[in-house]
Amino acid sequence: MAQKPPSPPPSDPVNDERSRKELLEELAYLRAENAYLKKLDALIQEKRTAARGKKRKPSRG
């Protein structure tokens, strides 16, 4: 059974009035927020990895 392609969201008259400058400013803000969240996630992962490494018992050779 073939799926219907998703229909575009209905046009919001308030958003249609936004200028190109406003849209570019929002885009820049969202890109910065995305970069920040990616860095934060990487730091959290690094911290978890370091914590896991400390919990391991030293191997006896």
C-alpha cells in the first residue's frame, strides 16, 4: 500500500508577514542554539565516559 506524501502545514497568516531579515535572524539564533546543544551533549558524553573509566577495576596482569 503506497503512503500519501505528507501535506505541507497550513499557512499561518501571522508568520507570512515576517520579513526576510527576521527569518534570517531566527535562523542564525537556531543555528547557534543547535551548536551549543551539540557541544553540551558532547561534554556530557565525555563526562560519562570518564566516569565509567574510573569505576572499572584495574586489571591484574
